[in-house]
Amino acid sequence: MDMTDGPGVRRGVRGVPEGSESHVAALYWQAFGRKLGAALNPPDQARAFLAAHLHHDRGVAAVVDGEVAGVAGYQLGGRGLIGGGAGDVLSAYGTLRGLPRLALLALMERRPADGELVMDGIAVAPEHRGKGIGSLLLREIAAVAAEQSCRRVRLDVIDVNPRARALYERHGFIAVHTEKTPYLRHLMGFGAVTTMHRPVTPAVSTNRKEA
């Protein structure tokens, strides 16, 4: 995969580029560490776990000057951007520490309905925020959904991330349900989760290269 487009060039690519696992894991942890911390801390071990169990073909990336500046994961066909089953968690954290972590991870599991692509969220490097990277990634996700003949894209956004929700709304996502989760506020830092849908049509396309 050629990512040497010249200085300042940004573009979306399908899949997570080989060799960027640790960098992508760090971006993902930076974005979602507060939510995942109770299940995967300490941070160094969490980032290593994410990098080791990353599914390259279940994400889209934004590349700037040859480096991944942002990533968005999705679930399709029973697989998401971050893999790792119960055995992997127990192997990494041990049985005593691993079992309660599995219970927490189960609380966050979301399975796609028929004809649905579930997005796992967007992680953008701080120095690249506000530059259209999130929009580029959402267009790539929509294109993947269209190519897979999905009827809609679904995502969940937590109440302490209004900036992400505003981005999703600008791209046609509509809130369909909010679940109050006060029992998770102390543990994971949020007290409500809103499910949002965006319909997908065959006309959805993506600009494969942007200057």
C-alpha cells in the first residue's frame, strides 16, 4: 500500500495499514481509554492488548503524510476492529483479574442487526482534530456499508462526548434511543448512551483522495 502522496496530503484508506498497530492502539486508547479503562487498565497493558488483537480489515484510516492520523472501526460478519475473545483476556490478565474484566466488556458489546453495520467510534490524533479527518472517516464508513448492501449504519455515543454527537448529526445520523446508565458513571465515566442511525443508499460514495 503506497502512502507516500507527498507532504500535507490526507486520504482515506480501507483497512488499518500493516505496521501501524501500536500507533492505532494508542489513538484508540486515547479516545476510549476512559470508557475501557475499568476493563483493560493499566494503560500500557491495555494498548498492547488492543494492538495484538486488532483486525486490520475492520477499520478505515485517515493517512496524513504517510502516518495514520485517525481511525474508525466497524463490526461486520461477527468481527470488529478490536478482537480478542475470553481466552485472550484471561491469558493477558490472568483468571482472577480477567473474569471481572470480561463482565465489563460484555456490557459494551453490540451486535449488528441484519442489514446493519455497527461503527465502533472514531479516534483522531489531537494534532489533526478540526481538520476534517472525522468527516473523511465517516464517508469511508458509509461507503463500506453501501458496498456491503447494508441498509443503515448504527453507532452509540456517550453523554460526555457532545462533540462526537454533533459530528454524527452533521453527517445524517439521527438519535433513536437513549439509555440511562447511572451505574456506569463512576466506573466508566458516563451516565447515558444514545443510539444513532444513518440510512445507507447505493448512491453513497467516497472521495478516495483529498488534498
